[in-house]
Amino acid sequence: MKAIPFSRAARMISRGTWSFMTDRPLVVSFELTHSCTADCLHCDKGKIKPEPDGLLRAADYGRLVRQLKPMAVQLSGGEPLLRKDLAEIVRAVKEPSGLPYTILVSNGRLFTEEKYLALRALGVNQFSFSLDFPDERHDGFRQSPGLYQHLSKLVPALAAHGFDDVALNTAITRENLPTLEDTYERARQWGVSISYSAYTPLRTHSMEHYISSTDDLDLLRRTLDNLLKLKAQYGRIANSDWTLSGIHDFFLHGSIPGCTAGRRFMVITPTGGMRACSMYEDTFTSQKEILKEWVPKNECGGCYVSIRSYLDASFWTLLKDNLSNRVFTKESQAKQC
């Protein structure tokens, strides 16, 4: 993806530094709904569900952003485009400074080129679409017939606008392990970046999709090494090198210690409950309560999704990464061609 312009990167670094010093979250994920148009095999938030009482409205999200002051927010779900007030929510979370950096996470089913342009104009900085396979096998895994064909037309059309703010997300599973490099090539073909995460059984309590055999772990190691080489040569992989390399260690050991959920990252449920992590249903009324009650007891290492792996890094590692990879320079432009 295109590097963030210097002025915005400077504001993000300043906000992030303040968050580190005051134990505020760098990233807040707003789960706008727990309903979804898909029913993915590796997720616990599939199918359409009745909306609960007390659903947060746009003004509530604005209040929470002012309270928590995150560097970045994710608008996720379920499927966030099921919210008819999505445009109002985007307006509410954006500050006059342009912060927080706003990422919309979607399966893409309800997305159109018109919605992309409208949401971008309102302040969404990045659009992330899930892609599990580089072909129609994606439909079966998402239990959403025709979804891949829709994405194959939608994503290149969005990329053609030239804003370079569209990325694919791939959760690495036993099933799609042999296709990871092909999915990378599909991202390049469509003109977008890609980010990889590790499947976690915390959501479904199923080991069916987990990578554990010696042969699969060897294939994963070779594949990740190849992806690192492709990233160095062509770019288009959003993961930092250390997070991409760490995926093998996660599957090998079954855990990565040192999770900073609740401190560096937190989740807001559709009704305003605060959670340290979307994998757990422990709900609190404030981040202060999370820091007191949940963080000291957190010994979980059971996921290695990209946002968790990135935010586990030290302040100085994150600062160095932002300065080297996010600030807008001619060198960084060339690397992303």
C-alpha cells in the first residue's frame, strides 16, 4: 500500500507515543454488528442475527473515540456494511486532524465502487477485504456462493482509481496453505496489497483448520520464506517481516506469549461493551477496568492475527517501522510499484 503522507504519519506517531505513555490503546476495533452475509468456517460471527437492544449509534462512536483517542480504528463486524448508518459512523469517528487512521474490514459482498468512493470521501483510509483462496474455493470456505467472482471484479475496479488504499486479508489455515503464494500473486494481479494472519481456534474451538503436522509446518516455513523474498522484490505485503516470520512459530508452538490486548488494542461490541480481545466475552465498562481486572491475568497466546502480532512489538520497534515504511518518500513509492 502507498506510504502514509509525512504530515499524517507525524500525527499518528505523536498520537501513538502519547498512547504508549498513558496506557491508552493504539488501535480500537469497533464491531458494528455481529451479523454477517457470510458464514465462514473459521469464524464465530456468521449469518444474519437480530440486532440487540442498545445498539450504539454514530454519536456514541464519536464519544468513544474522543474518550480513548486511538491512533487507528477498525470498523468491523460481522459485516459492517449491514449498518445503514455506516456513513454517519465514519463521520463521527473522524477528527478534524484526519485521525484516527480508519480501516474498514469487510467480506466485500455488499461493496460497490460507488460505496467505496463515498466512504473514502468521508475519511476511510484503508479498505480490507478477506480472501481465503485465489479462486472459487473462497466461496466454499465463506459459504457465500459467487463471492469470489464479485471480488474479482470489484477489487481491480477499486484499485484502478489509483489511491492504493485497498488490501486483502488472508487467514492462514491448513486448507489454504498450499495456495498462499497464488493468493499473493492474485493481489498483485488485482493491484492491491495483502496481509496474512494465522488461523486461531479461539473463535470456533476447532483444530480442524490448524496447521500442526510436520509436513505442513515444513511447507509453511518454505512458503513464508518465499513470501518474504517476494515482498523484498515486489512489495505488496503489508505485514512487517517479523510478524510474517512469527506465523510459523505460532503454529509450531501453539502459542505466542506477551499479548498486549487491553493495553495496546481493544474491542467495542455493537452495544458498547468493552473487551480486551474479540476472542473472549469478558466485558467491561471502561479501559481502566480492563487494565485492572483483565490485563494482569492475561496469559493467552492463542492467536497471531496481524494486528495483535504488530502491536506486540516494542515502542521503539514500532516507531522505527513507521518511520521507515509509512512516511511518504520517493523510495517508498518505488518499492510499492
